Amino acid sequence: MEGVSHEAASFAGHLRLGNLIYLYDDNHISIEGDTALTYSDDVPRRFQAYGWQAFAVDGHDRAAVAAALEQAVAQQERPTLICCRTHIGYGAPRKQDTAHAHGEPLGEEELNAAKQALGWPLEPRFRVPDEVRALFRRRAEELRAEYDAWQAGFRHWAERHPDLAARWREHMEARVPEDLFERLLAAAPREGDATRSLGSKVLQAAAAAVPALVGGSADLDPSTKTRIQSAPSVAPGRFEGRTFHFGVREHGMGAVLNGIALHGGFIPYGSTFLIFSDYMRPPVRLAALAEQQVIYVFTHDSVFLGEDGPTHQPVEQLSGLRAVPHLLVVRPADGPECAAAWTLALRRRRAPTALALTRQKLPALPRADGFDWSLMLRGGYVLAEASPRPRVVLVATGSEVALALEARERLGKGGVPARVVSMLAPQLFLEQDAAYRDAVLPPGVPRVAVEAGVPDYWYQVVGREGLVIGLQRFGASAPYTVIAEKLGFTPEAVAERVRAWLAGAR
Amino acid sequence: MEGVSHEAASFAGHLRLGNLIYLYDDNHISIEGDTALTYSDDVPRRFQAYGWQAFAVDGHDRAAVAAALEQAVAQQERPTLICCRTHIGYGAPRKQDTAHAHGEPLGEEELNAAKQALGWPLEPRFRVPDEVRALFRRRAEELRAEYDAWQAGFRHWAERHPDLAARWREHMEARVPEDLFERLLAAAPREGDATRSLGSKVLQAAAAAVPALVGGSADLDPSTKTRIQSAPSVAPGRFEGRTFHFGVREHGMGAVLNGIALHGGFIPYGSTFLIFSDYMRPPVRLAALAEQQVIYVFTHDSVFLGEDGPTHQPVEQLSGLRAVPHLLVVRPADGPECAAAWTLALRRRRAPTALALTRQKLPALPRADGFDWSLMLRGGYVLAEASPRPRVVLVATGSEVALALEARERLGKGGVPARVVSMLAPQLFLEQDAAYRDAVLPPGVPRVAVEAGVPDYWYQVVGREGLVIGLQRFGASAPYTVIAEKLGFTPEAVAERVRAWLAGAR
């Protein structure tokens, strides 16, 4: 019934995944009772509409299931659905075909009654008949021989084709070169642009450095700019490509990315607008829980996407994603920070990473001579120092970093020296040692966070008494400069709020 | 392609919604190009599998579309899908049938070329032919006459049936009685139990007090306990019921709730486990954005649901939902707080509310004689005072309130007087006037928040230097007492952490 079953099956049918077989345990029971209470689908017909082969069999008839499986294996052009009509709690005299058999243990009495009904001895409680044991032992031996033969064949092949074998191993280890950050930094544009465009250029370099990197977009590639340009697309019967066209299927995309990561041999990424991350929360969470390296590229990352309006403008999504354990959210502010973002994502071997990128153009950020680029990999760093010492620290991410720099100018002219910290990954910054954290955010100096999203997350950085310039409301449809004006995200407005706050509240 | 299209259409087919007609603008174009890039569904067949009537027509043939609509209106037993094959950017010589016509304006030149191709004058730029104007004017007159006749008939009916008319108005105004809180408080059990069970009893009283209240569960009613017991279920051809069986369709449920709210005449609620709120983030957000009164009952609201394990244990969901603008999250701790929670939800006429309820049993909370119950409606209040004055304030929600009370006992015996604040709705508490907030959380007294979820949200309450006893990890599968032990949610562990923190960090 779940929507993702539609997205996944439709995509599998489109790609003609002949190796895919579903066994549908069609027991007519869900938690509230008979599925007929809420469900009247003609399931085989529905899957045929997706281009699948579909059968219905008696799920308790092992020969019928085996025959259907043989037909499924023989069918190489379409996935197969085998609807197995079964009876939940089979044999249990009072609970068979009821919701009780779904959510509760049978209980001692009913269990014994079921065993009797099925002609099964009551003792020993866990009984494995000798013939079953023998059958499984034989099968294990057969499979061991198959496995050994495959491994021998692989070794033979690897000796004859050392180059291909090296590529195979590079994939299976999803290898990332030692000098990845240097390579991405060299490829990162230094001019100003939208971070989706800057990130796209870094992605091309990442794809060259990491052959295991594959991905695609949920029908937004022209906007998210995440196509690997050096390779073709994946299409029915053509799996040598590196770009997937996931369709308007965010939830399905997230699930496919998890499957690719769990299979191994690839580091998968998927892209959509940040607002549509709401459609794929469940698979994002599963990637984090299953400790899988999956990369999300979420563009159009704030109200500054402009005219599409509040339905498309993320406000709570950055805070919401940062709350997922093990999921790192990185919101870079310029080309070099995009290089840092992709480096962090590609080096996190056992956890997913989400990049948040802008639709709108951003100015290039100035950096002091001799700037230590590796500081970006610590999640937050001093971008612009105050002189002689900061009266306030402005902490900002992504598109608000340039804004904070401009506000700093104004504050400085007004006699309020301000430091600007670019905090592309606050979760990572908060994991740094206390000495580094104190060096970036000196204890005792008031802190202001500037991010065009709900402020919740930032109080752990700035303190309850700190100022968060955020948005506790939905956005609006207008050119982004008008939105910035109306919502107080201009250098004048930010500088004025900081001044008033320093003068008053404290 | 989106999964929710499956959930909604399957449910509509099951309920045989003969009044529902979809016109599918089948233009073969999505943002990445031809839909054939990623989509091979046989759409009419898919909808027939849902029990729909389905036609395919030339969408530019108005007579064919009109004929299909007539057949759709005549069909009272099934919803109808009319697949209208169209050409996007029809007539535009270079952009017709391309993705450019989806995401970009045509531009002056292409627009003029399209007008020429269609035999339409270039000037005036916005031209409404006289015959069109006349047609619409005539149609408006016809509809005005129909409307007036309906209103006259309604007045006539209302005069003849004053009782029914009163009920009609009660529904259409979704009236909530003045003394709702008193009625729910009277119905709320005072003994200890799971808040899902306590909430269920309050819901029965709410359903009696508010006839407009209707709802159901996404196939979890035996667990969420949200069935209105005094009325039958909604089923195909039987719409007089008050309980929907939404099936395993959380996203679809959220969308249906929005539809019911927008239609008017009802206050809809939907229930599932808190973890599955992740499946319905998009419609929850839309309810908030569209300012609709929709109520979500999210049970099994923490790792203390136990054996189902981390896939089912919410950790980041409370913080994530509190981040949605206009969505109020209420996490009651006992029967009276469940009455407050339902009162808050039913009184919020232009915004959605989410209730977070436990699976596990909780003890009854003691309250001082003469306790002012209305304080619960302020989102947070002093539940247990320290004597003589608090050295620390423990702020807790839901199942952690009783835990905080026990920790307070231990702290008190150890010479650390502690106040306990139950903060069922922190968003609402933070909106109270400063005098009330300071009375509950005295400035200068250290604060500790206790909630079995990610700590992010709580720093705005306790401060950066405050202590949040939360969970920055996924849960685990075990009986809930074992989980509490292992994750530090016992009175001893909480008291010890508070003591160590008061002694050390400050």
C-alpha cells in the first residue's frame, strides 16, 4: 500500500530489471483486520501496468511457488511479481487468518494446537527433522563448491586482465584517493556563482577521481546540475552509464541509493530540491541507521530560491536534517567550500552526507593570504577577523556568509569590530576539540548566528542569550532580492539587529 | 510518478468515490525531458487495477474531453481517470513538446510565433474574444441562478428541519464548546497508564463534545487507539461513519486530512506511530502552510516503545516536527495533560497540532492541592516545587516527567533542591509573556532538560551552558526498562548526571 512501492516498481519496470523477483506474501491481513477493509487493488494487473510479469499462486503449494520462480528466473526482460496467497498463522485453530497472528505471539496453547493441526510433534519444542538437516547440509556443500569455483575463475580472470581487475577492486573498495581534497580544491572555481553550479564543477572532478561515484536526480537535473558529464545515462539494457534518471520519485530514489550502497562497488548520490527532502526522510534515516555512504545533493536550499514560493522554499529542513543521528549536513558558501563539502562526503565511509546548495548566485569570498584550506574540513573556521579583537562573532552558513561579511563591514565602521565564522557543517564543528572551538568562538564574546531557516538548531552554538537571525515563518513568492529585503536578510538589517541587540538585551 | 498518487488513488478506488474525476495532462514531458526517459507505466491499466474507470483521449479535442467528462459524471460507482494526450507549449514552433516549455517562459519571439501558428492575432497582447466573454457571462448567470436556487432550497429545508439545520451549522462551523477543557478534564483518567490509552479516553469525550471531529489511523488503530467508539467506520457506500481506515498509507492519510479540512464541516485527525510521521512530512507541512486545522496523533513516541527496535524508535522526530512553522507539538505526561493536549488541538482553528503519546505505561502524576489546571494550556508549568528554593530546574516532557520527579526526590535527599517543570508544549511556553516564563524558569537558576530525543531543540530553553539529557544516537531493541537502563534514563542516572554537572561544568 505504501507509496514507495509504486515508485520503486514503476522504475524497476521501466529499467526492465529481469533479475528482480518479488514474492508477495498475500495473506489478506493487516493490523486493523482483513485488508479488504481498505484495499481493493488488483495487484497483478497493477504490476503488469508497470511492465512486470505477474503470477498468482497458492503460497502454501511449494511446487507452484517453485514453478513460478523458475518462470521468473527465465524472464530476463521484465521483473516478476509472484503473488503468494497465504494464510497467516497457518494451522493455528483460533488465530489463523486474523490480525492477532500479525502482531502478537501465538501463546503456548495455540502453538500446541497449531502443531497438532499440522501433524507436528509437540516435543522437542524446536525440532529440525533429520531429512531437513541433511538437505540443508547437502545444499551448503553445493553452494560451497559453486563459491570456490567462482573465486578460482575470478583469480584466473584477474591474472589475465590485471587492469580490469585493478578497476574492479577500485570499485569494490569504493576507493577515494589520498589527495582528493587537493584535487577538488584545484577544480573548484574561485569566482562567485550559485553553489549548485560551483558544486557541479567539483562533482565532475570528484567523478574523475572516484570511479565508484554514480548518481542522478529525481527529475531535476537541469536545476540541480548533478549529471556526470563524462559518462552516459543508465537506461533499459544500458547499465554502463553513471547517471540515473530517477523520475519524480524522491522516496524511491532514496531507497535505490541505499540498495546501491548496500550492494557495494559504488558510492551513490541523489539530488533534488532541499524542500523535497521531506519526501525522502525514511530512506535518508535508513542510510544513517544502516551506516551507509550515501550522498544527497539538495539544491534551492532557502527562501532565496525566489518565485516558486513557500511550497518550494525550505525553512525547517536544515534543522530537521541535522537532527538525524549520523547524517552530516554541509552548507558551503563558495567554490572552495564546495570542494570541502564533497571531500567530507566522500571520506565519510560509514554514514550519509547531505549537501545544501543555493539556487541564487553568491559572490566569491575573500580569504587572507596563507589561509589554511584544511580548516574548512573542521566544519567551521574564522573567515574574517575583527581588529583589534571581536566585540561580536557572526556565525553564518552558505548564502548567509557573504551577507555576514557585508554586515561586518558596516558594524566595523560603526565601531563594533566583528569576526565572521563560516560554519559550513556545525555538527562537525561541535565535535572538534575545545581548544579549536574556543579559538573560533572565544568564550565571553557574544555570538550571532545568521541562517535563512528556523533558528532552533543554533542556540547550542550561540547560547540562549545569543541572537539567531533566522526565519520562524514560511517564505514568500518574489524575486530573491525582494525576499531578502522583506525578511531582514540585508547587510543593513543584519547590522542593525546586531547593534540593537548588543546595546539592549545584554 | 510520486508515491502518494498510488496511495490516494488506491484508497479512492477502494471507497468507490464516483464523484472523483482526474484529468491527467499527459504531455509526455518532465523536467529532464521526455517522460520515456524514466517512465513506462500503462497508466489507464494501473488505474483500472485500483478499480477506476479510465479513458484516453486527445486532450486538444474538446469534444472528446467533454464526452469523457460526461461518462465520468454518469459513473457513480467508480472514480474516473481521463488521460488527455496533450502537447506542452502547443503551437510554439521551437518549444512545443520540449522540457523548455515546462520550466521557462516562451519568450517574446516564440510567443508571437506560437500565436501565428495558431492563427491568433498578435495584438492586443491579452485578447479575450467577444464570443468568449459572452459565453462566460452567460455561464456566470446560469451558475448564479443555480446558486440562488440552492440557497433558497436550503433555507426552506432549514426552516422545516431546525434540528438538522442546527447540526449542519455546528458541523460547517466545526464548533467547539466553550467548556471543552472542563469536559475533557472531567473525562481524563487520573490513574497511571500509557498516554495513548489515556488519550483514547479523552478522544471519546472530545468526539461527544465536537460532532465535527472525524479521523482514523494508517492501519494502526489497535495500537494508536484512536477509533471513535460511538460511531461506525467509513466504508464503500457508507459515509455516515466517523472512523476512516486509511490503510498503510501515511502520506495519503495526511493528504486526505488536508482535503477534509479544506472542504470544511469537519475537524480531521489521523494517527500512526511517531516514527512514521517521516512518511507524511509533505502533507503535514502543507497543513501548516495552508493554515488548516488538522490533528495528528503520533503514538509510540520514543525509544521506550521497546522491542520493535531502532527502525521504529523515533529520536529526531520531536525536534523535526517542532521546527515546522505553525505546527504545535504537544507531548502530555498523564491523563489531565492529555485533556489539555486535545483542548489545545481543538482550539487551534487555523493551524495543525501533533500529539506525541507513549506506548508504555506511565505512573499517575501527583499535583498540589488547588492546582490550577489551566496552567497546562500555557505549554509548561511548575509540577513540583523545590523547597526552600530551587538549585536546579528539571524540564521534562511526556514519559520523562515522572522520571524527572523521581530524580528530584533523589536530588532533594542529596541536598540539591530541584523544581520539576512539565513542558508539554515548549513552543507554546516560549510564546508566553516574560513574567510567566521567568516565574516557571527563574533567571539565574541552572536548567536541565530531559527528553528521550535529540537535544537540539532544548538549548533555547536551557541555554548553551545548560544540560540536555537526550539521545544523540539511534535506539535499540530491548524491553523498555532495559533501554532506560542502558541509555541513562533512570532516576539514579539522571540525578547523578545533574549532580555531576552542577558540581563540575559550571
